[in-house]
Amino acid sequence: MPDPSRAAGETSPRANLVVAVLALAGITVSLMQTLVIPLIPALPRLLHASAADATWAITATLLAGAVATPTMGRLGDMYGKRRMLLISLGALVAGSAVGALSDSLVPMVAGRTLQGLAAGVIPLGISIMRDELPAERLGSATALMSASLGVGGALGLPAAALLAENTDWHLLFWTAAGLGLVVTVLVVALVPESPVRTGGRFDVPGAAGLSIALVCLLLAISKGADWGWGSAATLGLLGGAVVVLLLWGRWELRTAQPLVDLRTTARRQVLLTNIASAVFGFAMFAMSLVLPQLLQLPSATGYGLGKSMLAVGLVMAPSGLVMMALAPVSARITATRGPKTTLMLGAVVVAAGYAVGIVLMSATWHLVLVSSVIGAGIGLAYGAMPALVMGAVPVSETAAANSLNTLMRSIGTSVSSATAGLVLARLTIEFGPVTLPSQNGFRLVLGMGSAAALVALAVAAFLPRRSSAAPAPATPEPAAVAGR
């Protein structure tokens, strides 16, 4: 049963440790996004594979994360969030070890797939916080946990670049395995298991249907540029995704214990928050695609800055620090004005950051400023999203609802990557024997990021005027408490 002191609003040192450990777990998992970025140009040589095949080391993580996120969320609600958190971290450690021992494509893809299965850690962590923390501590804690998705990616890039440039590349994966192991031990020692359970049976057909639909959709998005957007493979996968999603939705509405409660998901607050999350994911990732290329392109182009990958990481790192610093600010605004206001403010800041980037892109400090402003907006918005979701779903469905919200962000980033890649492939210049993205192409992608943030602002405007930031943890009914 929850400790009475938590219900009374007392924030204990143990609660602070739980928040710190869960945030560290989120940062560690998000590091997997940037782990191989410094290796991308060398992956074909390192893995003895073609350039097209080597990209599976990135695609596999995306697909595994999309499948694991909703599944682990539902399993967490049913069988224990801490248990699923530990299983996710175990997959991360195992995948990192496999990657560290790899020198060819197949084991590397297997390792990266296992790493992707840890994607459910962040929504599981947010859900544990809802069960364990007092109401006044919950807002800032969930904002920090949500922001860890961006923090780990931003801070991990310079660290990964430093290791890749100065050591054997396998050390990247051994370091990831070590971090995962440390976090696993801390979770075992400090994070309690939530007594809130839904019970029932796991919806195997629902999980299989959603997984198939997501794999088809994301595979088409991520590989469409290579295969051709009008190719039979791409169109077949997109069509298959639509058909399977329709069948899956019919099943979820008819089954007694669905993987995703579509009726709850259709509530205005949850539905609009998820739509805004997908659009925000699109806006967030545009920065990650444009700024590193601008920094690394030769200065002779007239707009490239000719910097190393390590410099790219150092330029992007402040955005992660800003996200972390603004987590308590996001929580404060949410507590006083509501999460709708926080989300809208974040959208405005992100739109402004991209607008500044269209004009200021000719010096390193320009890009530091742009990434920091965009990071500030993301920190505000990402802190509000869990509050909006948890304010509209029962406590027994917290992990599943947060997992779906995280999945929507991931879909947004995937669409952003494909769209920006298409734009930059079409708007090019000839630079000696090679073709490079043009400055106008970069400006167009930045403009798209600003426009996406404004779309998120418009969607957020239709949210309820004043919604609960997140209900206080409730004492679960006896039937919902495992082992009672």
C-alpha cells in the first residue's frame, strides 16, 4: 500500500532517489539513439556490409522500440512496472554486449534490436512516479523524466563522438552495457514495485496486430527513400499498415481486455495530446537533421562550418542541458496555469527557435543559440505531455497511456526524418564531384520545423481549458494489488 506520508505530501529523501534513478534510466536508454551516429560513415567498412544493409543497424532499433513501447506499457500495468523496467534494462545490457562483440552485420543488428526493446523505460518510469510520489512532487519529476528522452540524445552525441574518434569503436557498446548495468542495480536497490495492477489477460492478438502495423509503417517511412516512394515495396507496406490497423482497431473495440483502450484514447484530452506529441516529434527531430550537417559541411560551400563530429556534439549538448533545467519550470507553469498552457508555450518557443535558425546559421554560436532555444521549447512541452495524459486516464492504465504517447512522438520523428531527407535530397548543389544539400534546403526544413510547432500549438488550443496536471497517487483497490 502507498505510504501515508506520500499521501500527506511529504517528500522523502528516498523519493528523491527514486526520481534520480528513473531519470538516469531514461537518459541511459535515450543514449542509444545517438550511440552509433559517429559511426554511420564507417559502418559499411566496420561491418563488412553494403551501405544500404548497414543502415539496418539504425532501422532495427527504431522498429524494436516501436513494438516494445506499447507492449511493455501494458505488461507493466498488468504485472508490475518495476518488473518490466528491469526486463527492458536487461535487454539494453544484453544488446550492448552483443554489439560490443560484433564485427559483422547480423550480430550488430541483433544487438541494436535488443537495445531498441528498452524504449519502454521512459513511459514506465513516468508511471512508477505517478504511483510513488506525492502530488506536489509529481509534476517536476515527470517533466524531468519526459525530458530525459532529449537530454540523453543531446549529451550522448559528444561523448559518443569522443569515444569513436579516440578509441576502438567497440568501447561505445561496452560503455552502454556498463551504464545499463549500473542503472539496473540502482533500480533493484532503490525503486519499489508499484502495488497498482490491472490484472487480467494480455491481449496477444492486439499486440501482434499493432506490432505488424507499426513495423510496416515505420519500415516504409525509414526505407522509402532507398526503395523509392512509389515502389511496390513501399506502397505495399503502407497499404498493409492501413489494413492491419483497421483490423486491429476492430479487434481492440470488441475484446474485453484490449492492449490499448481505444475508448479512453479517443477522449479529447488524450487524443489531442497524442496528436500534438506526434507533430512535436516531427518538429524536434528536424533540428537533429539540419544542425549537424550545417556544422560538418565544408566551409568552402559558403554555408557549411567545417567542424568535426565532436564539435557537433558540443554544439548540440547545451540543448539537452536546457531541457533538463526547464523541467521544474515546466512543472511550475503546469501547476499554476495548467498543462495546456505549458504545451502551447513550448510550441511557441520551438517555432521561434526554428524561425531564428532560418536567419542565423552562419556561425557556430548561431547554431548553439538555435539548438538551445528549441531545446527550451521541447523541455516545456515534453514536461506537459505526461501531465495531460495522466490527467485523463485511470491510474491502472498509466503505463499503457504513457507508452502510447511516447510511441506517437517516435512516429513523428520517423516521419520528420523521411520528409527532411526527401527535401535535402531534392534541393542540392554540386560541390566538386559530390552533391550536397543546399542552404535553401536546410532553410526549408527549418521552416517545416517551425510550421510543425505551430500546428502543435493549434492542436493544443483545442485541449480542455483547465485539466488536472496529474491526479495524486491513489490507494489501489484490494483486488488491484498484487499479492494481497
